[in-house]
Amino acid sequence: MVALPDRLSVADYLALEAVSPTKHEYWDGYLVAMAGASDAHVAIVGNLFAALLGHIAPSCRLYMTDMRLQIVHKNRYFYPDLLVTCDPRDTVITPENNYAKQFPTLIVEVLSDTTEVRDRGSKFFDYQQIESLQEYALINTSCQRVECFRRSTGDDWVLTTYSPDRADQFQLKSVDFTGTLTQLYRNAIALPSHPSLDTSPPDRP
């Protein structure tokens, strides 16, 4: 990702996104251009989307990659790899929520070399501020590993890790889903990874 230098208002950002061929995340005035995804990344996102699509409750909606997530009080707009929302304020489509959701139950990010630091750090902190969020899943692309952070009592988050040396199954409890790592990583051929780089915008709160 490449951080663009100029700070923009939300209105200017949304106007830019409506015509730009490149997607951008919005960090309180800073734009971060979204880079293309690796073959393994795309395969994993597609596999999980296909598995969840026929599973989630009819009252919920599943989105992949292109749906923005707005965190209003943090002045953020992100593009999670996957999100599930079951809140009528998101699922009953209106002009206000047609291009951005605010009340997810589940967020999934597939890790890459350039985003892992942010996905584990500043972005996870921002996601924790979303009261509706019950589960945050991180999926590794260099090995078969799924890490699920689940909201507990008192807003603590409890980590459960899934890997083949333990069992082939993994769970996304917020949507009552059990899948297999074999299916999740089907056709996901990863190249050797490089050190993670934090490309977050400068001077963010």
C-alpha cells in the first residue's frame, strides 16, 4: 500500500472513491491506496466466501472485499476481506448504508506481508471499538493457520488458534460456522513471505 500525502475530508474521500479505479482506505484524513492481492490471498477469500454464503442466517448479509466498513467515531473507512452483518441498520438497504456498513458481527482479514502489522495492531484496535463486533479472524497465507479473536465479558478478547497440527477444523463461532482448513486453503499456493511492513498513514490518532 502507498499512503497518499494530502489529507481529505470524508466528503472528498467518498467523492474520490466513487470515480477512482483504485480503492483507498481512509484514516482520519489520510488515504491509503489498496494494493493488489496475491493468488493465495484471493483463493482463501473466495473459498471462505463460498463456504459462508449458503450458511449464514437469512437475516444476515455477507460481503467480500469491495464493501466499505465505516467506524464513525474513529473517522475511518476500511475494506475488510470479509464481513458479516446481522444488524437491520446494515441489512435493510438504504441510500446511507448502500456503500458502507457500520455494525458487523464478524470481520475477516487475510494477512499479507504489507498489511499484517496493521491488521494485528492499529486496525484491530479500531475494530474493537465497534460494539456489534463479536469476532475478528486473521488468516495466514504463508502457512495454514487461523487466529480468531472473540469478544468476551468486559470487552476482553480471547484468542483461539487453529492449525493442522491440532485438527483440520476451525470455527467462526459468531456465525455458528465450522469449516476445514483443507477447504479453506484449497488452491492457495503461497510463495515464501517477506518481513512484514507497516505502511499505515503517518500521524494517525
